[in-house]
Amino acid sequence: MCDNFLIFPSAPKKAEDRAKDKPMPDAEGERVPGEGEEEEDTDSVDGSGLYSLNEEGERDGEGGRRERVKERDAGKRAARKRNRPSGGTAHHSSSSEVEDEEEEEEEEQEEEDEQAMDVWLGAELRDLGKPSWRAVPSLRLREIGRCSHQFVRRVCGARGLVQRLELQGRLERHTGCVNTLHFNPSGTRLASGSDDLRVVVWDWARRRAELEFDSGHKSNVFQAKFLPHSGDSTLAMCARDGQIRVAELSAMQRCKNTKRVAQHKGAAHKLALEPDSPCCFLSAGEDAVVFGIDLRLDRPANKLVVVKEGDKKVGLYTIFVNPVNTHHFAVGGRDQYVRIYDQRKINENVNNGVLKKFCPSHLVSSESKTNITCLLYSHDGTELLTSYNDEDIYLFDSSHSDGADYCRRYKGHRNNATVKGVNFYGPSSEFVISGSDCGHIYLWDKVSARIVQFMEGDRGGVVNCLEPHPHLPGLATSGLDHDVKLWAPTAENPTGLKGLKDVMKKNKRERDEDTVRHGDQYDTQLLWFLMRHMRNRRSQRVSGTQHNTVRGVYARARPICDFWIRF
């Protein structure tokens, strides 16, 4: 990476050397931590805040590393010349010289590519600010009754605890990939839905299933959410079969019934809850339709809008309601635009009903078929976070005018094989969290766009769903593995981000290689990945029910995959 991506700790410098150093100016006008400041408070659990990304833990910068690479390559070339046979014909000598020149050109090209990669990874980053929370001073203030009501909120948003997240345990019950996780408003229960068509309600603290029921869906369950202020008695669900269903739960830990309340003509990936409503929510489907659903009505579903770009329908993968202004909702799907609508004034004859659209400027005229796999508003509705398939994650200011560019860009992960989720972490949306095709979980500091945590999250290779706890410093994640993983900040030392740089570069190279592909192949990539995953699973011993489920999905997917392979 380039020199402005990380600040590596080094040995104390002489006075004249310090005078020559110039601190990097902060993009927001804040003073850069460094010389002239007092030693950091040892009560902080935040550590140094900046860590090396190279696997050996070297403390020198990228410049020194590149010099060593040059010296090593020069040594190799000299060794080849020494080992070249002294005898032979002029033709042999000429051939050897040509080979040496070709090898030198390849090495120079590799070095240029490496430098370009470092520049890309280090671009659009800001300095990581000082820790906003320190453990011992905060505990002292709480003990004497000062700021006690803010203690938990500050703990949940503390960078020092994020850097100490580690795996605490697994919840195992499903027999298929777990596609959705959702905590109830109080945070005492966790709902999960799976390809096995079942929904499980967990007492996650005791790591046991309190309720398990058949969702009523005919294909993969994509979301299951507790409706707010319903006493945890109502779950809304959507699935690949396009159905929107509602489950009524009893206090006796059983499911009374499930009923269909809406039907899309394509897969329905996401639901959007209204924060204060126990009976109203929205759904979006690949048929480009947004339904407003009110459970108080005899016919609950009302078609709000058909999303279009010009005369072409845009299939949808994600939808989210502004938590502050609940009349506004945002959608994303099979093109590069984030669209915001106002439920009170949707007129499809005027700009297709769109209030305003956002898109990264470099993607507006891009020839690549870019899709939005997930978007959501921040806690106060002022920001929109958007994840693009085989692209990066972008942050928009929701108050900006139509057509405004992004404010922040978060890089390093890979979002290609599945419909990947993204989320904010922290009570004030202090961090951005995403899974990746490489099986890791990434957490970025929202303001600086620097990675502050990096964890291996899924043996199956993909992390899709990330659900922070609403009141505690922890989260639940899931992916192609059949379990749910629980994470908490219990590590003794903060992360060293070991191996991160190599993984980020690998993800970027694979993404660049895939850019040569053209056409709308999002579904083909998904099917290919599922086929590969199911073939790997076939070698394992599974129960009769699980085997039949996998075999059925494999049989349904095989003809489609074979068609695209022949095509």
C-alpha cells in the first residue's frame, strides 16, 4: 500500500529527523496524532489504533519493501548471467539474452502492478482519529453517577472493543445455508431463516432454540423479521418463491399459523420495517414491484410502485425505510442507481415516481452490469450505505440533491458470488461491516474508511448476513455454513490484521480478472457458486432429510447451469 494508507510505529527519532517529518493533513481539518502530544492514556483498550497489514509484522513502510524487491530482482538477474554457459554458438547467446530481457520486462510489469495495487488500496482514505472511549475513565465516571446513561452506547461504538471481537460460539439447528438473521427489539431473541425452509427463534444467550417452525415457503427463505411493538408475536418473511408471509407466534413457544399476504412474480429478497409500526412494512421483488403491506386490512398488499429506468423494469434486491422520515424509502437492484421514493407522492408519470437517485460517478456510464445487492440508512437517516456486486461499498449523504456522488468508499472485500449484505455497526453507525466471498468479515471505520477489524467468518467461503446486537457490543453472522456464529469483544489483545493485505490484493485481482466478462450474468454466477458448494457437500455424510433437500435443489439448478455453460 502507499505510504498514506497506514502509519507504522517505528523507533524513536533524533531531533533533526523529527524536524524533517511532516504529518499528513487530516481531510476533516483535525490535528493528526503524533509529535508534540502526550503519551496515550494507558487506560484505553484501543491499542495503537493502526496496525501493519503485512503478515510478518514488519514496521517499515512500503518504500523500504519495494527497495528490497528491486535488490532481490537485481540479484536474480545477476545470478542468471553468472550461470549462463560460456560456450555455445552465437545463436544460443542471443536466445539467452532475449529470454533475460523478457524476464526483466515481466518482473518490471509485476512491480508496476504491485505499485498500482498499493496506490488503489491507499486511495480515498483519511487519518484514523483518536479513540473516543477509554475504559477506566468511563468506568470511574459511571461509578460516581456521571454519564451512566451514555455508558452502554459509548461502549458499543468503541473502536477498542471492535478490534477485540472474536468468535464466541455457534448456533446449530439448520440443515441449509442460513440467509437471514434478525434480533427482536429488546435483543433477547434471534430469528434465523434458511434454505431448509424453516425459521428458528433462538435464546442466543443460552445458545438454544426456543421455537422452530416450517415457514410455509416453497423455496429458500431470504428474510425473517420481528415486527416492532408486536410483543415478538409476529414475524414477517420473504423467499425465493416470491411469497410474503406472516407467522403468528404464541407465548407458549409455538407457531399458531403462517399466511401469505402478498405475492411477487419473482424472488423477494428483502423486507423493510417501519420502526414504530407493528402492522406495516414494505417488500421488494425481482419483478420490480414494491408492495406496501398493512396487516389491518382485508387485502394487506398495495402496489406502491413499479421501479423502472426509462421503459425498462429494474428488478430489486433490497429496500429500506428511512428510520427518521418513514415516508421515504430507498431501493436497489439490477442497475447501478439508488432510488429514493416518497410514499405520499409517487407519480409514475413524473420521473417514474423517483424523488432522487444516487450513483458513484464512475459507474454512471460504466459498461459493466453492476447491481446493488444491499442498502440501508444510518441510525438517523442522514446517510445511505450501498454495496455493489463485484464493486465496492459506497456511502451517500441522503440529504444531497439528485445525482450527487458518494461521500466515502470502502474497499478490500469481494461481493460477487451471492447477494451479499452490508450493515452499520455501533449505536451511532460508527462502523461499516460486510462479509466477503473470501469467507472473511470486514469492519471499516466509517469516517476514515480504514479497516479496523478482519475476521475469518465462514468455512463455506462466503459470509452473507451480519446482524449487530441492538444494545450490546456484539453481532451474529451467517453464510453458506449451516450454523449461526456469535461474536463478542473478549480477545485479550486488539487485532493485528494479520494477512489482511494479501487477502485484499487477491480479492482485487480476482475482481479485475472477472471484468473481462460482459452481459448480465449475476444469476449465472450465483448458480455456479451454489453448484460448486453443493458438489463439495455431496461428499459428506448427511442425514436423509438433508440429503434429499440438497439433491432436490441440485436437480432444480442443474438444467439452468448446464444451459449457461453451453451458452
